[in-house]
Amino acid sequence: MTLLPGISTMSLGRNQAGHTLSHKLHCTAQNGLRGIELFYDDLQALATPPTPSNLLKAATYVHDLCTSLNLTVICLQPFMHYEGLINRVDHAKRIEDMKLWLKLAKALDTDLILVPSSFLGEDECTGDFDTIVSDLREIAELGVSEGVEDGKVIRFMYEGLCWGTHVDTWEVCWDIVQAVDRGNFGICLDSFNILGRIYADPAAVGGKTADAESVVGESMKRMVERITPFKEKIFFVQVVDAEKLREPLQPGHAFYQEGQRARMSWSRNCRLFYGETEEGAYLPVKEVVETIFKKIGYEGWASFEFFNRAMEKKGDGVVEGLAARAGKAWGIMMEDLELVDVRVSRAGLRKDSKDLEEIARL
């Protein structure tokens, strides 16, 4: 099987800390990572002010820079707080936003947009299954319409965040993907968000849920049973671990924020790259990636979506250090899974199956 290494642009340092997208892309390429998840914040930072025309110019610039570095824009993300909006005027506004995102995706030469599950308050978003499915089907159909003239359909992947208001597990997310039932709508499986809900509890003493190991084992068995027959619906995989906290994330903890779910605060501050046990990584990520890559048989892009307080640091060396850690983590993961590290290849990596086949022959 062939896995292609990528990283989220935000993971290499926040633009608010002075870390430019250009620098992050160069460091990505230098460490053998072949694709990027373009974070919308990084695109906005290039468009001053972020008008539609300026955003489109910025997207074209990013595409051209990536091409010069032999990088692929895997996806544009995150299209947040979309599904289940109770205020339908707000829903209509988000549809207009999506129409711009479709144009941005084409300018970036990507066919993928990531939609994470909403974590708005229950007074702002409904958990009604039919409403969520209908909303997501609406953007899927927009993506098809976008490809009528040039044949370039835009695909969407839905991801269940472990702190999502109504959708916080891979299984509920999968139920919704199946119900949407559109060829250009699939799932994003993220090791952190899977394990952050069923294995980890940062607000608990010990940092784990009850019966965590057995719960994960049973969940992975169900994943194989449920998803394998439809594995083409896995559009993308994200891989990261996370730090085990010394004290529960409760009031008084340095990462605690009133009104913010503990798992979200933990996610923003404590994600780690694969294999960073020396930094306190403790999630059974290997079990999850073995399930997805080896038992289900997913092939394609696997990306590190890393969030950590280190991204907020200013100064020289931050981006280089994070990119080097990502490159090292990819090598460790390939060794653990006994898979070929495609970074030794000189082939340009694209998103279609022909390129995957080309790399697999090297």
C-alpha cells in the first residue's frame, strides 16, 4: 500500500506569531512532506484585506508556490460551524461562503474541502439527524454543480471532532456520511479525534475514559466491519498523538478556559506528532492507523494535523523545528507499520490513482 505524507500549514506555526506561509511551505518540502492541508487562516493572511478577489489571487499564488516546490494542496480547511444551524439566515450566508470556497479550491487545484462537525452551542445548532444530512447533502450537490462545465467536481469530507456538540465520534460521523449518500461526500478519519473521544479524557484523573483499551479495541473491530466494504469513502486520514496531562484539565489548570470543552482546550495545546513518547504521547495511535491502513486498506494522503502551544512561539527556528519533527514522525510511523517511505521517491505526487500506482512501482 502507498501512503503519501502531508501536514497542515497551521501545524508549522501560526501566522499571528509571524510565521509566513512561504517559509512553512519551504520547510515542508525540505523535510520530504509532499502535500499540505491549507488552513484558511493562512490563506486569509495573504489577502489584505480578505476580499473575494484578493483571496482568489492569494490562492493562485499558493498554488504556484506549491507547484514550484513539488507540493500538492491536498485540501482546503476547515469550513467550520456549517451543518445544523438553527438560524436559517445564517445557513444561507454559509452557503454563499461555500460558493467562494469552491472557487478557491479550484484556484488551489484541489478537489477536497474539509468540514469538521460543529461545536457551536446547542442554542445555535441542532442535533436533528435529518437536518444535518440535508445540510451536508446541499454542499455536496454544490460541489457537483461546480464541475458541470470543466468536469472538476469538488469533494467534501466530514470529520467528527471529539468535542463536537452533536457529532463527536467516528461512528456518528460515518452514519451521516452514509445517509448523505453522494459520491463526492466522504469521511475524514483523524486518530486524535477518534481516540480523544473514546480513549482519552483530559478532565479525568489519569487522562483516560473507563475501560479505555477495550473500548478502543471494540471500536476498531466495528470500523473494519462497517467501513471496509466502502473504503473508497475514506477521503483523507489525519494522524497525531497527544500529551498526557499531569493534572486533570479542570478550573485552575493552565489550559482551562471557562465555557470551552476540556477536550477542545487539550486539542489546541497538547497534540503531538506520531511516536513522540518522550514528549508524553500516550494515545494508542498505532492501533488506529494499523486498522485504517492495514486492515481496511486505505491508500492515499495521510497528514499530520498538529496543534500545540509550540505553534504560538515567535522567532527563528520554530517552523524548522516543527517541520523536522513531522519528518521524523513520518519515518517512525512507516517503520512501525513496516511500510515503504515514499519520501525517497522523486515522483511528483498528485491526488489521483494513477500517481499512486506510479509511486507504488518505484
